[in-house]
Amino acid sequence: MGIELLPSHIALSSADMVADICKPLEKLGITYFSFVRSFKDGSHIRLSNNPAWTQHYYSREFYNVVINQVPDAEGNIPWSCIDRYPLFHDASEYFDVDNGIVMVITSDDIVERYFFGSTRENRQVNYIYLHQIDILKKFVLYFKEYANSLIDKATKTRIMVPKPILDDEDEKFYSNDLISEFLDDIQIKKVCIRAKGEDIFISQNEAKILSLMKCGYTAKNISNEIGLTPKTVEIYRDKLKTKLNQYSRNNLVSLAKSNSLLDMELFN
């Protein structure tokens, strides 16, 4: 059973305000827009100019549909490259939402998806996606500025989709003992960091320090968290600047934020 949103929920009630912000897109022939921000706890928010499709999306449980297409180097997925059934089939056939693209933007704590679409007949709009994608990136900045209050309001009433029902036999097979055995088999000694186009391997302690730095931890905070003295943390940090060819603490933090696998939970 899918989710039935109340008409007062901001995912539906904000449609006119979102449509007003999206008016400039009409000049490009883009008539459909949705913004989705997903959080690490599994919740998300959604703002769109098409409330009818939004309601259909949740009632049909399309949030469980996996898009079988890898984003390009810039994080974009043209709809023409995606298996149409059932998600994009329904959007096209019943709501005349077609010829679009998904723009995926990842931050350290969230993933954002921007859906731009047109009608079934307007194939010409694909020119924008292929040759003028930067102007849609500028629209993303524009949207985040003018929809800021809506995003804040939506964040207070996040949507938590139900987890798929597990098969009891599957759960029994993947017992805690089996998981523990697997983790014992994959002991990590070095952590790969991507820096300036190269794979560079750092120690577990260095990885822990970087993962906490990107969360704003000071040397003293890190010391308390991983059991090293503040001085030792500073020595590790200075060595990381040299090893990763970074010139300042801010450079290290920026690098850490760009490596999503730098997560303390993975090193404990």
C-alpha cells in the first residue's frame, strides 16, 4: 500500500508557489520540475509544480523504483537512457510528463535530485540537456534561493517511506554471525582517497581524522573521539597535507567532503 499524502502536505500544497518559481523554465519548453532532497536516515522532501503526478508517485510506491542508469560525469541522467516501465511510462502516458533529465547533486549529508521535463511531443528540449546543461545548473541555484522558505518548511515534515517487507527466510539467512564473518574477512588496513586525479592510500587513523574534520571537529574533539592526543592529531594532520598535496586545513576539509566513503562508521 502506497502513501496517500494529505492535500495540506507541503509536497502538494506548495505546487503553485513552485510553479511560479519555475516560470522562467517555460521559455525553454520545460513544463515539469521536481526537487527531491534525500537524507541519510531514509527520509526525503519533495517539491514539485505537478501535484497530481506527485500524489500518483507516492500512491504507486514509485519511491521503491530503482533507476537503472549510471549518471554521467556531471551527475546527470537523461530520461531517454532509463527503462521507462513503470515509473516513466506512467508519467508520460497519464500525465504527459516526458523528455526530461535528472540532475543528481551529492553533498556530505544529503543527495539532491532535480527533475526537469517537458511533454511527449517536445523532443526538441533535449537540445538543452545535451548542449546547454549549465543554464539548468544556474536555475538550480536560482531555485534554492527563491524556494528556501519552502525547503525549510518541507524539512520539518520530511516524508519517511515504508521499508520493503523482508522475507523471514532472507533475514534468517543473513544472521548476525554471517555478517560478522564477512566483516572479519574484509579487514581494512589502508583507505583509498581520491586526490587531484590520483588514488592515494592513507592509514585508518588518518582516515578517521579526515572523516571527523569534514564534520567540523577540532584537534581536541578528534582527540576525544579516537583516543589520540591533540598533538598527535596535529602531527597526523600535517602529514596528510603533504601526503595528499593539500596546502591548508581548509583544503583538507574540502577534500574530505568530496570523498563520501570517509565515514567514521566504516572505520569502527
